[in-house]
Amino acid sequence: MQSTAMIRQLVEKALYIKKLTPDIENAINYELTRLGHISDVDFEALELLMDEMDEGRIKLVPSR
């Protein structure tokens, strides 16, 4: 995956499979740390993910 809009791509994957897996969550956190900032596109994607989780449409998969 490209470094630009990587977070958006990870969020799209979570939305597609309707799960936030530990791997996706770790990758999002890694990108946030690596970049040190967040683009408007990525911020909106994270807001959407949080809204979907709040509504129960995306499940958080616990780590093993």
C-alpha cells in the first residue's frame, strides 16, 4: 500500500470485512506514529470508522 492515505485504505479494509482486527488497528497506529500528523482524508476515514463502531456495524476483534 502507498504511504499516502494509508490510514484510509486500512479503514476501508475494516469497513469491507466489518471488523477491526488487531492487525488493522496496529497498522493504523503505526501509520499515525510514523507520519506524526493526519491528513483530512485519513481523519474523516477514522471518524467514519468510529461512528460505524459506535453503531455496532463494525466489530472489534480482540487480540488472542
